[in-house]
Amino acid sequence: MITVTIPTLNAAATLPACLAALLPATVDGLVRQVIIADGGSSDETVVIAEEAGADIVSGQKGRGPQLAAGAGQARADWLLFLHADTVLQPGWEQAAETFMSRAGVKRAGYFRFKLDDREVGARLVEAGVALRCRVLRLPYGDQGLLIPRVFYQALGGFRPMPLMEDVDLVDRIKKEGTLTAIPAQAVTSAARYRTDGYFARVLKNARCIAAYKRGVPVERIVEMYR
């Protein structure tokens, strides 16, 4: 069974749809626990989570610390890490169960990336992400991550990084096990792309990844990202 961990910070606008997509799997027993790891929201995020029956974990702000804190309270044998502005599409439960039924512990899965925008720029970004995942085996956190709890713990879990926590964990997964695409879509909000511009946003992300791979301190990368 699955524990879902969602890091949040003022996510009231997107969290309801994220949680609603998990409801069918919660009813049929696949999802046994939903944890909201909140970084100090000042909007209705925590109220929404409580009304949905989620467990609330509060702690240090930052996706790395929040994800680690949430995972530390997980009770299920499988962990699913999901962003608050990402909505898993119908059929994800069956695809996840098929993936989980396969032999082997040292493995993790991610979903297919899609943006909630009809613009051509969105389709180009999706194609680029698909290529990156196929060639570099480098999914980001907005594609979700499904991993056995024992493997996650053996890897040392998420490190307390304010950024690049997903890339850091994926790198360790690839060194110790396998990483597989799960044939179901994870639709993520395109709000940041629309605000920054598709090209500018992609360029910013690429610069941040390149800097991280060169060993630039994460604190400097955070400044670049912002």
C-alpha cells in the first residue's frame, strides 16, 4: 500500500485537485495514508488538508526538509512523493499497482509529464521532458516518485536541500537501482511557465541543473532560480 507525501506552502489554489485525484485510490485501499508536509502556509492549505483527512506534518521550509519530514511519518510499504500542483490522471492507480507488483526492491517509478495548458509552448516542454527522461533518465519532482520505503531509507532519503532535492535523490536511485516510467500522466500547473514565459522558464531550469552538476552550492542555485 502507498503513503503519499505532498510538500506544501500556500498551496490552497491547487491542493484540492491534487487530493481529489487520490480519493478513488484512498477509497479502494491502495492509498492508506496522505501526509501534507507544510512549510508554514498562511492561506487555507492546512484547513483543506485536514478536511480531506490528511496527516499534517509541519517543519522547516523547503521541499527537501518537508519531504524528508513527511516520509519520516509514513506507515505504508510504498512511498509516493507528489507536488501540490500536480494532478494524477485516471488510470494511475492501475499503472502504479502493475509497477509495484513487479519483482525487486531497488527500483522507483515516475509518471509522464504534462502541463495544463493548450499552448504550443506546453507541448514543446512536454516533448523536451520526455526526451530528457528517455536519454538522461532524469525525471523531476513534478512527475511524482513512487518508491519502496525500504529502498528510500537505504538510500538515505531526501536530503535537507532547499532545491535540487529531486535530482539528488534520482541520482542515487540510478546508482543503486532502476528508474522506470509509469504509463500514466501527471498533469502539472503551467502557471510558472505562463508567468515567466516558456522559453525563459526552460532556460532557467536548464541553467540551474547545469550549475548543480558543476558543483555550484545549492544556496547560489536558489538565488538563480528565484
